[in-house]
Amino acid sequence: MSDLRDEVRDDALVDRFVDDYRSAGLDDATVALLEYAHKLTRTPGAMRADDVQRLRGVGWDDRAIHDAAQVIAYFNYINRIADGLGVDPEPAPA
């Protein structure tokens, strides 16, 4: 979480985000993108066209949605490769 804290520079927001991003006070577009990322990560077979339409409805354009899907899928791929090879997670910075 130190990377997120360094980036955001608002410990209270990070704490709210960690507890529940849906009620952390984030804007609707950000919450929708986080929900999309969660669904794509946890239940990729359940993704439907209306998931993309929801992102469009809160202001994301097709390029941003495409980029987000690529990044989300890439990190899921890399994590699965690391898990499959038994790679230990990097230790948290001190």
C-alpha cells in the first residue's frame, strides 16, 4: 500500500479505499472502472457488452476502456504466470 500512499498522498482516502472503494468518496467514473476491473479479474466469463456500456455512461471513451481492459488483463496474466511458477511476491518496502 505504500506505493498507493505515495501516489495519492492522502492516507485517509487510501484507508477508505482499502476498506471499501465503493464508499470511499471516489467519483462515479472511478468507481465504475474499479467495478469493471474487479469483475474482469474475478469473473471474466461473466463480462458482457453492458459492462462496457456502463463505463461509457459515466464518461469513459472507447480508447480509455480499451486501455483499461488491456492493463487489467495484463496484470492478471502476469500474476497468474507468477503464481503458476511459484514466484514469491516482492516484499513490501520498509
